[in-house]
Amino acid sequence: MAKTENFSPSPCVLIALYERLHAAYGPQHWWPADSSLEVVVGAVLAQNVAWTHVERAIARLKTSGMLSCEAILAVSHEELAERIRPAGYFNVKAHRLRNLCMFLAGEGGLEALVGRPTAVLRRALLAVNGIGPETADDILLYALDHPVFVIDAYTRRLLARYGLASGTEDYEILRAGFERALPADVALFKEYHALIVEHAKQVCRRPPRCDDCRLVTTCGRGGVA
């Protein structure tokens, strides 16, 4: 039984799981965005909502010329909230977007952050009101190319069904477990996380569609919701 205070997977186990996912779904080339700032905005809007809703909100920002920190900070809270309404929780997310854009503006923009140490950047992002570990790590990995492993609900579900963890471990415990077991490879971390998301969206749902799953023969808890 997985212990909630520890997550120390074998590198071989995690690599084998990655290879099975890659064989099943192929390269994902995630995150879908036209710029690093679009990744940042998407990371905030993606909190607690399906990606299709995020795409609609980003499209509305683009068509109104508001997909920049300068534009987001220049408009009223009400106007920004209305633009991102499709992403849900739009009032809360408008505040978070503005907080993050204020931080980026104060630091000299995204480009000024690229060469800074990962640990320093992560602490700074987590200090921004409304930015939690998953959002910070999305930004670090996909917008700034830092080797951090993103943990989300899909990852927890897959780990639990494979019997590798309980799925209720602290975020930092799971993140550290992946980062200890795998080489610090940005491309690998991006693909691995994206493949987990794709697998969860297609078959490893709640409830799971095990009859359609190409990994079911290696899943120790296949069919368990």
C-alpha cells in the first residue's frame, strides 16, 4: 500500500510507464500556444476547468487585443473578467491574471526570468497571490523551460490506479518523487505530463474506460474508480 508521506518510484517503473503512454498516443507537442505569455495566461485560466473553455477565453482575449500584460493591466477588472468568462470563476481568475501580470511587469517581463535559478523563480511565482504549485510549475516548465514536473489531478489518478501512490500525497512529495527518479529533461517532462493528460482524457476517466485502454494489462488497479 502506498504511504501518503512518501513517494519514491523506481526510475525503471516511471520510464516504462512513459514508454507505454508514448507508444499508445505518440508525441503530444503540448502546450498549445502561440507565445510564452499565452502559456502563462492559459495556466491561470486552466485552474478547475476543461481546456476547451480555456481556448474560448484565450480566443476572446486575442480578438480584443488583450493578450499582453500591458493590455491586461490597462483594462478594468470588469472588462477583463467579461473577456475570460468562458473559463469559469472569471472574477477570481481576473484578479489572479492581473496579479501575475503585475509581477511580470515588475520583473521586466517573461524574458527577464528565463535565466534565473529554478528554485528562486518558483518561490517568486508562489508568492504571487492566487498562484499555486501546479500553476507555477506549468509556467516554469512550459513557458520558461525549467525542468519541473507538473502534478495534476490526472497524474494523481494514474498513480493511484497503477498502485504507485495513494493519489492523496502532498503536491511537493509527488513532484519531488518524479524529479528524483527521472533525468532533469525539459522535453521529457513536457511529453510525460502531456501524455498523462491525454490518457486521462481518452480512457483513464472517472469512471475509467478500461475496455478501450491500451495500458490495461499493466495497470494494477484497472477499472477502479
